[in-house]
Amino acid sequence: MNGIFPKAAVIGTAAVFGLIYSLSATLIALDLMELGMSETFIGANAAMHAVGVLGMAFLLPRIAAFFGIRETMIGSLFLSAVLLILFPAMPAIWLWFPLRILLGAVSEALFVLSETWLNALSKEENRAKIMGIYTAALSVGFALGPMVLSVVGTKGFAPFITGALLTSGAAFFVMAPSIKAPRLDRPSHGNPLIYMRMAPLALAATALNAAVETAGLSFLSLYALALGWQESQATQLMSCLMFGAIVLQLPVGWLGDRMDRRKLLIILAGLAALGALAWPLILQNRMATYVLLFIWGGMFVGTYTVMLAIIGSKFKGSDLVGVYAATGLFWGGGALAGPLLTGAAMEITVHGLAFFAAASCAVFMVMAIVLRKGV
């Protein structure tokens, strides 16, 4: 049982990270719009999250080594709760910018440390399965944010307090005496960019997932509408994709523990590329679309699950924190580039989203084949 409780605490923290991100992003944007702020203002405020991620990527390996993984995670959870409550309490709206930076920083700490801790708890024979459960929990957290808002509403203090209570509950869970975390040495590299040479494939996988995921969130419904779908049906497509991303991570993890993980990575990326190419044909049939997106979501997100297992088998301790911190930088870059490139592609052809997703997965597959050195 001692091995189960720490894993449960870390996986629960991953779900809380996803919830904080999706709840705060949606809630803050809606509140700013209600206050009459322009789209440019709202976008600038959202960009502050990435600024916080960037800053924490350089600081986190040393912070975690000094305070410890468990203590840093507990502090990040409580600080997240405080920051959420401060948003509606601020007397001036410009103060939401530094709050958003800090929220991005603590969210990055939760993201990186939960992956590091769970990898340290995993054995090589079950690492991919455990990371599959982790990725599924992360996706559940992303889905829970909007669901929480649908229950408590988006007005006043209530949604912020609800988010704060959930994060505080996770902190008390991690504080249980039976939950121990591995100790970290000082990082061998102070600059996370050094891991571009040590782990190029891992960073590419992060950028790929961020680019295609954010592009899908922005354009999948619009793509379906352009092909003649009704609005109510088109908005369900992302939920179908995310459901596949949650459910299919367990079989992906099972495979990752029973075959060469790099080969599995190549297969999943190749199938995801072919699946995206099939979208223009399949989206003509409603039921076939739901089936394809369910399977495609599992294969696409599965590339990230398998990559997490590969990283955990190659890096340990503070270097593992450093690699995951570097992935935060590439996540930001991918999340920025994905919607921009997809928007440009959809100006050229109505199938721009499908072609962008297919090309991205194909490029990553080629990288996985060619890059034999590094992770």
C-alpha cells in the first residue's frame, strides 16, 4: 500500500494541474470579456501564463533540489489556491497580469514535479503503464475545469474559491506522512536549453503535442462547421477526441512495457499522421468521424505517454527535472506556433487543420527514425 498512496497523490496532483489550467484559462477570459476588455487585452493576459512557465523552467531544478520535490509541490499547490482567490479580490485589473505570471510559474512546477516524482516511483517494467495513467489523469483534469464552471458558474468569488479548495485538498493529500519523495542533488546543468542536445526527441514530442492540441482546440469545431456540420454536433468533436485520449492511454502504456518504446513511438506517430489525412474523407460521415477521432486522440496523445516513459528510463534526479523543465519551454513554443500555422493553412484550404496535424505527426515520425542519439 505504501507504493500506491504516493502514486495516487502524484497522479491526483496531475489532474489538479490540468484542472487549474483549464479552469483559470476559461474563467479569466470570460471575466475579462464581461468587464469589456478587448480580445487583444485578453490574449495579452493569457500570454502571461507562458511568461511564468518560461521563468520557472530556469529556476525549478534548483528550487526543487533545495527544498525537495514534496515540499515544493505542497508549496505550489497552496500558492495556486491563494493566487486563485486573489484574482477577484484585486482592486485594479492590471494586477491580473503579475498574478497570471505567478499562476503560470506554480502550474509549471506542479506539471514538472509530478512527472519527475511519478517516474522515480515507477519501475522499468511498468513505467509506460504508470505514465499512461498519468497522462489520462492530466486529460481528465483538463476536462474537469469547464465542467466545474458549468456547475458553480463564472460570476463572483465562487468559481475561484472552488478551484482554491480543490488545490488545497490536493496539498493536504500530498502532506500525508506516508507519502515520501526522492531526494534531488543539485542539477548538473543550470540552463534548461542544454537539454536540446541531450533530449531533442522529447522536446520535439512536447512541441508537437502542444501545437496540434491547441490548434485542435481552436479550429476543430470551425473545420467541422465549414464541412457542413451543425454547431451542436461540431462542438462535440473535441470531447470525443479527448475521451479517446483518456481511455486509450492504458492500452498504449501496456504496449509500451512490452515492446521497444521507440518503435511504438514511430508506429503511433505514423498512424496519427495517416489518421489526420483521413479526416477530409471521414468527416463526411458522422459516426465514422466519432470513431476515428476517438482512436486518433488515443494514438496522438499516446506519443506523449510513450515519450514520458522513455525520458524516465534515460534520466534521473535533477537531470530529470531539468528535462521536464525544458519541455515547458517547448510546450509554450508549440502552443504559440500551432494555431498560427493552422490558421494560415486554413486560409489556403478548408482542410488546413487536417494537413497541419498530418504533417506535424509525419515530421515527428521521421525525427524518431533519424535521431538515434539522445532521447
